[in-house]
Amino acid sequence: MRANLPPAAILFAVCSSAALASPEGYTIDSSHTYPSLEVIHFGTSVFRGKFTRTTGKAVIDRAAKTGSLDISIDPASVDMGHEKLNGELRTKNFFNVEQFPTITYKSDTIKFNGETPASVDGNLTMLGVTKPVTLSLNWFKCYQNPAFKKEVCGADATATIKRSEFGMKYGAPTAVSDEVKLQIQVEAVHD
């Protein structure tokens, strides 16, 4: 048996359902987002560091299982836990931050595993060179943040790149490995 609803209630229900199925935008929370890197130093120890300034946007359409990601990283914010090394990484030998003040990642597609985003195919631009990079999402979860009173989604993403493919060849592969492991913790707040 169907209840007789007034036309306004039916319209509200249809509009609400459409809103839930539409793409939702999120703004990267810079205070909880730190792209990290790992390199091997002279084949002995693993040097780990992170970038402390990241901004961007994400869009998720759960119904269509699509989305997009647009991230900007400030390479001058690199922090390896050693100020002299940080300074060296900002020079022309590595990130050349004066000439290339931004690293970007722009997605082409987000692939889902069931209801959950599982990987992101996109393009990483560093030192003026753009290459395709796939991010594997090891973790993705959303929750209602009590402080923001908004949904916050977080993920842990990984990828491995060769820095020489972006023109960063100094010291490779002996002093500093050519292969760089990226580990990205990210949180984004619903717009």
C-alpha cells in the first residue's frame, strides 16, 4: 500500500536522491596531508622525508564510481629531518624550487573496488616533465568529523617512480637511488 504524498514531498525526495548520487567535492586538509618519499642512500640506509605544504581538490561520485584528484605540492617544503639536506634538495641538483615551484598530480580516472576507491591513474608533473603515475590506495575511509561538522575522507596511497625520468639525475643511482617510493597520507573535507 502506497501513502499519498503531496507533490512537494515527492519533488523533495527526488531532489534529495539526485543530490546524494551526484559528484561531491572535497578540499585537501593541508594540516593532515603529507606526501612522503623514500630513497636509498649509497645502497645502505633508507632516507625518509615529507612535503609539509600540499593543497588541492578531490571529487567523488560514488553512484557512478568515478572521481578526480588535483593536487599541488610545494617542493620547497621538503623536510628530511636534516636542514642541510633539505637545502641541498631545494637546489638545481634535485627539486630546483626556484625554477619549478610546484609539483602537481592530476588524475585521469579513479578505479573502484566495489564501493571503495582502489587506485588513481593520473599525471605527475615535476621539474617541467609530466609522466603517468598510478597511485594504489591501501586505505580509504570517510567519517563525520565532529569539529568540522562535515564528512572527511582519508586515504593512504603509494607509488614508485624513477626520478631520472623527470630529469632529476644527480647522484643516481649510486649516491641516491633512482627509484623513489612515494607514500601519501591525505585527508580532505567535504565542501
